[in-house]
Amino acid sequence: MARAKWDRRPGGNGVKIAGGYVYVTVTERDILVRAPLDDDGGMGAVEIVARHLRGDDFAVGADGAFYVATHPAHTLVRVTADGVRTTLAGPEAGLPGCTSVAFERTAADAHCVYVTTSGELFYPIDGVVHEARVVCVETQTTAG
């Protein structure tokens, strides 16, 4: 179905593989979905993991939780397997336009999830565009 006007939200956005599934944030529909991966590389049926979640990119922690950048909402949200959501950081922590998420590379930053920001060109906070940056947000988990 054609859209009446251009929508800035992409369809499938962040993609990760964890625990035998492929996970995808679908920004346009505000959902996180998953599908089981077959041994031959194919996918099974798609199911919704979380609704009402404006996810951009995300990372999967060792605890199985999803750490989701919510670009226009300017937050990093932790979503557990049973659906509990916790906002870990927002614009006050330097996350205007948070777009991408990744866990540590060394033991020195084992409880840090890195979040990139755009500075928020499309949805400025109070009309102000900020500098793009990479921010370390402290967590209680490590990479999956």
C-alpha cells in the first residue's frame, strides 16, 4: 500500500542474531520481532516480541534483555524477555537522537553499553541540535 506522504521512519532497522533467532526492530510499526533460524540459514515464522516500542538499533545483553535506542524519544530502554521495560538513560545523559547500540570490547568496560547519537537533526530537543557523540551507559549486564 502506498503512503500518502514520506515517512521518516524506516521499516526493518536494527538486526541481531541471538539464541537461534534473528531479531529486528521495525521502526515504522513500533515493534520488535523475531524469527527462528533454520540450520540451512532460512527463517521460520515471524512473531512479535515487543509492541509500542519505537526502536532504532539495539543490542542483546548476556541476560537476554534488549537494549534499544529509541531515536526520536531520545532514550535507551532495556526490555526483558518477559516484557518489563526500564528507561536507562535519556537526553540528560547525552542521548539526543540515539541511533545505535553495542556492548563492550574489553574487560575494562564490561558493564557499559555504547550508544551513538545523531545530535537529533529530525527531532531537536527544544529546537536545539546537539553534537553527535558516542556515550557509555552503565548497565548491570555484559554482552550476549
